[in-house]
Amino acid sequence: MTDPRQQALAFASSWLETAKHRALRADECMNLVDAVRLVPGLLRPTVQTLSIQRDAAAVDALLAMPGQVPGLVEGLFGAFAHGITRLRFDGSPGVAMLALDFRRGKSPVFAEVVERAHHVFGDGFVLLDVDGVLHHRVALDARRGTLAGRAAAIALDVTWLHAKLSRLKGTRLWLNGWCFADTGPLKPAAQIHLVRAWLGWAARQLATAAP
């Protein structure tokens, strides 16, 4: 009978070797992640490999791994610092965007948060019905004019809002199509690095767009 661990080691090693020669496809990335669940010693090399690939398939695979794996947050940081977006169902790139969804709260700071969100985001502050529960959303995306200039102007406000809102139950961070819920493996202390990576990418787009 084949030892499952030995089989997983062989599969994972094969995918890691393949990744030295070409980018792994989405199904191959997930096969690699599934295999290393039984081979903890290859978790770090897997994260390094997926971090170098920097495409939507690699980000999906990184997010399927345990949040505490060394190097995982750095890998995601690199992806968002390069503007990687999630793919649509038709395979085309999604829209570059940052958003925060949050429910009404009774916290003393909630009124301050809402007031600042209104002031900073303007018409990017909306109400959503999420499974019958009213949520607020603040959003900044590439469909509403020049993304970079607006992102650079409100970067400090965005990080402040994330710090405040991440303490509220039910808050979700959205980056380029990926959702980071408060119940997910990446906690606010890790999420803020991804927010800063996205904002830094946006600032570089401003520099690129300048004549």
C-alpha cells in the first residue's frame, strides 16, 4: 500500500520542480497546496514558489494555506504591491479595488468612523444588503476616474479606517476581488500590510501616469 505522505511528497516535489521552468496553472497551484498539507517541511518552499509567481492562481493558492505559514503574508504583499487582481469567470482580469464592508455598530467610535468614511469616500460610501443585514461599504476602484491620485490622497484615512473597522465583528476587507473576513485566517495585524501594499501600488501608478 502506498504511503499517503510519500505520495504527497512526490507530488509536491514534482510541482515545485515544474515551477522552476514555468508558472503553475490554477489547478496545479491547488494540487501543490493539497499535497503539502501532508508534507509540512515543504510549506515554506511552496510559499516561496507561489510568491515568486505573482499571478491570480498563486494568490488563490496562498490564501488556501494556513495563515501562520512563514512568508505567506510577505508573498501576498508582493502580489498586491504588483497590482495582481482576481480573475473573472471568463478568465479576464478583475478590477483593481479596495473596499471595506462593515455593519452598524454600538461602539463609541462608530459615529466617528461613519462621519470620516462619508467625508473621505463621498459617493464611494454606500449601503449594502448582505444576507438581509444592512452593511456600510467604502470603496475605491479603477472604474471611477483616476485611481492612483485618489488613493494617494486618502491613504492615511484608509489605514485609519481599517484599524478602527477591523475591531468590529463582521467587517470584511476586499482587495482586487479577494475577500478577507474577520473570521478568516489573516487577522487585521496581517491585513494592514496588504492594505499598504495596495496603496503603494496605486501611488506608483500615479508616477507611471505622469507625463
